[in-house]
Amino acid sequence: MDIIYNIFAILEKGIVDGLTPSLGAAVALAVMAFIKVFLVANVGLIMVMVFIYMERRVLGRFQVRIGPNRVGPGGILQPLADAVKIMIKEDIVPKAADRLIFNLAPVMVFVPVMLVFAVIPFGVGVAGGQKYYMSVADLDIGILYVLAVTSLGEIAVLMAGWSSNNKFALFGAMRAAAQLVSYEVPLVLAVVGVVIVAGSLSLTKIVEAQAVPFIFMQPLGFVIFITAVSAELNRTPFDLLEAESELVTGYHVEYSGMKFGMFYLAEYLSAFAFSAIISTLFLGGWQGPILPSYVWLLIKILFVFFVFIWVRATLPRVRIDQVMALAWKFLLPLALINIGVTAVEALLWPTFPWFLAPVNIVIGVLAVWAMAAAFRSVWEPQWKPARLAATPVGG
Amino acid sequence: MALKSQPIIVNIGPQHPSTHGVFRLRVAFDGEVVQDVEPIFGYLHRGSEKLAEERTYTQIVTLTDRLDYLASMTNNQAYVLAVEKLAGIEPPERAKYVRVLIAELMRIASHLMATGFFINDIGAFATPLMYCFREREKILDMFEMCCGARITYNYMRVGGVSHDLPEEFYPALRSFMAEMPARIDEYEELLTENEILVARTKNVGVISPEKAINCSISGPVLRASGVKWDLRKADPYEVYDQMQFDIPTGAAGDCYDRYKVRIEEMRQSLRIVRQCMDRMPSGPVLARAPSLVRAPVGAEAYGHIESPKGELGFYLVSDGGISPYRCKIRSPSYINLTALRDMLLGWKLADLIVIFGSIDINMGEVDR
Amino acid sequence: MYGLGILKGMVVTLRHLFKKPFTVEYPEQQVPRSSRFRGYEFVWYEDRCTGCASCAKFCPLGIIRIETSTEQDPGVGGKYKLEKFDIDTGRCMFCALCVEACPYDALFMGSKFERGSYSRAGLVVHKEDLNKGEKKPSVYYRPHLEAAGYHNEKELSSREVGRW
């Protein structure tokens, strides 16, 4: 029974101890790290396929229809068929496109997301009296590393839109530059509250500090974080960067073949990464009663993604100026209130006992209600469009 | 120092997911703000008015099916009313009730489609669209029981309708009427108070009542601006003068009011359908008219109805033969489109799509 | 409270998650068709047809081509012998005005719609194809068949299918 819970820890200890006498400690650790990276990369890509399938089937059931169910039993080979189709398509580069940046943009979108997986703790195990965390590298600055690395993907969006030499793509890229950069601010500030409660930036220590999951201890932070993550992932209601009905897929409209496959993959990979981050930061990571730790994390990740799909099925899209107003005028003050309240609680009750959870929930609901009431006059502007002297469109 | 800038000219081309057909819009943008708009249409022109001069009056019904192809029954009704005025044929009572019943069901189907696609353009990825289409399927199944087809019906004839309602129509209609009010309430629950929808559509694309009347706009767009004008009450045709229903109007003339007006019109259509069902007399459904209809030389007639998109009218001139001399179609989408430029200037790209979706244009009608 | 509209919408969507999907999985399941369905095929009874060509005259598109034999004279009340009876179903719009026009109940719409072909010429239906085809007519514009409650169950002979 213990073997199932600690299988990965036992394997790790076995490999390192087995290789140390022959190769030396440093090389053995390097081999172990390589094996871990290999496993995590593969797990990430396989989970992307699961996510794509899950999104299409669950979205279909929300819309009283069946999703894809022809390819393979129950349609589970559909993402594989999609991948094969994308790979065998012709790679078209527009004649007037900036070739270097055009070719570089998909790579730059994909790499930062893969780097996030290095710090996510997938579980925990005990082998030979020692606790092993199932993450590739248990950095002390874990969450700071994640936030820094994901910001690199934004420049790639701008590169893709600009180099396509297409006005629709440029529209999408300009909107992206505004949206993705604006939502970094509430994202980071929501994490600060969590860090104050946990007392450390390391992801493993944040999980261990969650006797009460932080969704109850930091409800306001959770709401802000999940909204900001929706915007960072370009998911509805913030998917105006690839608004199909307006911009015909926005910044990646000129990409075809595997380059488009990179964008597609990076989108779902970052959904997986951020769902993992949310589960780690707010839902208690790998902790749970009966099942092994890695299974619990998987269940939580799937649940968070289900909430994303649910929101996508229901809500319409927000306009770009409303998106910016939401980030700067609604989420930012809420995040600052959250930090203030958490800091005061940290001074008075440094160990954060459990009764602070209902207190924080009440404060969170009141703050959201007050800000929404104040924000409503900002959100529904009564502005009239400027009566411009029409410049003729011409021939 | 003011920056010297040049507007970007973007071609929201004939092939676009939200232009509701083949419609081309050349827009000059300054950033995201619309500066000028040039609509270019004609991609679906099939020469319906010229073809009508070579077909007999009964064969033209098949041409009118294809004008507003999403609401074919009301096209048929408008044309058939014009011919009956021209040739002096009076349909029997039961035919009039059947026509009103079918036309109101068609209005519900058309408004369902308009609402579904409007919300789809705003961004709610197809979910309300799928719900609306589920109900539209039931209406189309009922029409299939009547006349055998689902989109181009060819159902109404000069002097009545071609077939009587079959036996299986009545239970289907009863079950539809039983569940439809709950479904409309469900759409309202999903959409009407949704803050994002309100923020996207309130005060967007406003057109004042004076401007709407000056531009000859008709239909839900006119009623949303506050003008209480509905041809079913202003110039009643068939048996609408004996039906009791209200005309929903809006106050502000923005996209949100147009959406609300369509939802309310669906409810009023259900009322009319119920009254038709209760009061339908028995009798023949087709008047005894010659199959090759002729009208006196030089006779002219204009028959118009309140179609789901606005006032649809047919102007027919006869030269005594089996075909009309001239058939002119006054299509509501074409006339509503002339006010597009005024509605769009000064708004952003995202609003452009929303406003265009809320006017509910059908390119088959615009291009004929 | 601001924000409740969104939550109400999300509850509606969640309710739909647990309902049965509305999809009909073609081709294993078929959408039930009504008895008056104007299918994409024609059912023709040669021994009822007199060669009057009313169907060709009433067709709005002019896609019916009838050639009768010039050898024999039918006489009063007799029938022309048909040499050619072509319907170009590639251009047909299935409006069934030809069915309405036929005075002898010889032409009917069918009920099948799965008729694909690899060339446009393959869509033209000739006299031999009409004679070989299945004789299961649709009851469109044939009130006597509808009164008899017929719905594509069995093949009808030329005596059962007409009014005289």
C-alpha cells in the first residue's frame, strides 16, 4: 500500500543511490534531473491532449450536444487526429512578412510555458526516511520564478502579430500588449497575499502551510487570481485577442501548420500550468485523504479547468476598454485591500489560526460588493461616441 | 503638438464569421475607433426581380422563398397578399387563420435565430445559440409536417395555402406551446441581467426615433427606438384585426433594447398562435382560382406585411398576362442597412460587430 | 447585488450539463421524416403517365425534358408513348410544382435524400432510372394517400396510388 503512495520517491532514491557508486554523486543527480525533466515534459504534453479532449466534450455537453465521439472509442483519439492534421499541413509564410520574427514567435510562446513545469510539486513521497517532493527543482523562489517566466510569453504575441503583416493580426497584437501586461499587476498582487500567509515563496512550503486551504483563508486573493489568470490565458470572457467573430483568430491568423500547432499547444499548456498553480496556491496542492498525492493534484487541476470551461460556455466577451478598466480600476484596488488586510492579520496573529478564514470570507464579500457598487458607474460608461468628421474611405 | 496619423483601412470582407452572409464593409479605423464605413454588397444578387417577369404567379412563390431564406413563410405571405390584391381573389377564412398561425411561428423561429447569432457575435461561444436552435428545430419539424420542407417551403399559394394542417401538427404544436414560455424565460435568465452583456450593448449603437423614421427603418429596430409602429396594428391584414396582442417598444434605441424587443415579440407571437388555435374555423384552405392567375391590364398592387425583419412589401404591375410586368421587392434589410453608417461612426471595432448583429440583416433580402 | 446576473447564467448552463444531448447521431440514427417530406427523388408510374407534359410546363426551372414518339397518334383519350423523360435533379429545387401539376397522379416526390454522385451528369434522372427506382412515394399533394394513412411502408402499384 505504501508503495503506491511513495512510488516516485522510491524510484528517485533507487536511481540516485544506484548510480552514485559508479558515476559519482553529481552525475547521478544530473541523470536524475534529466529523467525528471523528460517525464514532466511528456506528462505536460499528454495532459494537453486530455485537456483538449475534455474541453471539447464538456463544452459540447454544456451546449446540449455531444462533442467529438467518432475518432477512437468515445472520441479519445480526437486530439491525436488534430495533432497529425496540424503537422502535415503546409507551412505558408506570407510574402511580406518579417521572416525572422515570424519564425521565432511560436518558439518564444512555447518555451516559457514549458519552463513553468520545473517548479510545480506534483506530489510528495517518503523513501528511506527522507521526504521527496515530486518536482523537478524545488526552488526557494518558486512562485516568483513562475511569474517572471510567464511574462516572457507576452512579447511573443506582439512579435507574431507584427510580423504577420496583416491588419487583423496587428489589431490582435495591440490588444494583447495592453491586456496581458495590465493583468500581470493583479496577478502578482494576489500572490503576495498568499505569500504573506505562507511565509515563503517556495511552492512546496506554500502547500505545506495549507492546513486550511487558502481558498478559504484568502478568498479575495483567489477571485482576483482566477480572473487575472483567465485574462492571461486568453480565455473567455477575455478572449478578445483571438475573438473569432471579430478578428478571425487575431494574432495567429497567418500561421499554419506546425507553427500554429505551437500556438495551440502553448495555449493549452499554459492552461494546464496555471491550473496547476491555482491548485497549488489555493486548493491545497497534493493534500487529500485517501488517494495518493499525485492523483489528488490531478483531480484538482481537472476541477479548476472545468470551472474555466464552465465560464467559457456561459459568458460573452468583454470589450478592450472594459477589460482595461476592470484590471486597473477594479482588480487593483481589491488586490491592495487584500494585501492590507492580510498584513494586519499577519501582525496580530502570525500563525494564521483557522478562525481567520470566515473573517476573511466576510471581508472579501464586503470588499467585492463595495467595489462593484463603486465600479458600476465606471463600468457602464454613459459616454457618447465622438462625432468625428468622417474621413472618406476612398477608392 | 497633435500627432499626424493615418487611418487604417480594414476590409471586413465578404467571408467573415459575423457578417451574416456575404457582406463587405470597408472601415477606416483610427486605432480602434471607426472613422468611416463603406458597405459594399451585391455578392448574392440573383436577379429575383427580373426572373419574376418570366415566371407565372405561382412559380414566383418559389423565388420569394429565397429572399429572406431564414423566414420564407413570411416572404410567401407578402407576395401572395400582393397578388390577391392585384387579381381580386379572396382567400377563405380558414386559410387566413392558417397563414397567420404559420407566420407567427416563423417569426418566433426568425427571432430565435437572430438572438442566437447576436449573442454569438458578442462572444458567448455558441451556448445560447445552441439553446435557441433546439427550439427552432421543433418549429422546423412542424413546418415539415405541413409542407414537406424545412427552409424553402413553397407553402402559400394565391388564394390560400397549398395543404391543410395535417393531423400530427396539432399535438406537436400543443407540446411546443406548453414548453416554449419556460424556454424563453430560460434565455432571459441566462442573458438579460448578465453584466457583461449589459455593458457591451447598453447605449451602444443608439439611433434616435426621428432619425429612424427619416431613414425608413422598420421592424424591431424601429420599435426599439420608441416608435410604436407595427403593420399588424397600423394596417391590419389577414385576421390580425381580430387578434389581441401588444407591441413591445424600447426606450433608448440601443442594441440591448433591440434584443429585449425581440424576446418580447416572441412572447406576443405565442399569444397570437394560441388565439389562432382556439378560433380556427373549418373549411377549405384554397380558393377556387385558376392555376394560371391573370390580372387586368395595367393593374397595380402593393402588398406589405410585418416580417420579422421589418416591413416587407411587393409591388406588382400586371400587363394582362400570366406573369407580372414588374415585380419590385421592398426588402426591410436593404432599407435598414442605409442607416448603418450613422449607427457605426465613432464606435470601436468590437461594437461594430455587435451593432451589425443587432440590426438583423439577411443578405438574401438585401441583394435579392 | 452586482454580479448576480453572471451567476444566474452560470447556474442555467450547469443545469444543461445534465440534460440529454439533442444530437441525432447520423448515420446510425435517422431524424424521423414526416409523410409529406419532399425527398430528393421522384417516383413515376409510366402506365399512368399520358405524356401531357404539364409537369414540364409548370417547372420554374425548366429541367424536365419530355420527348414523345411521333410514330403513333394516341387518339382522343389515349396516351402518348414517351421516349425520353429526363429530370435534371442537379438543378432541381424540389419545389414539387411538377407534382402539383400532374393531372393523372403519375409523378410523386420520393422520401430518400441520400443520392450522391461523382459527376453532374450522374444526377440527371432518365426514364429507365425512374422505372427501376423504388416505388415508395411521399404523400405531398396527394390527399387520398394521406387519408389512407400511408407512410412509406410498402411499395405501391400504379392502381393503388392514384385517384382514377
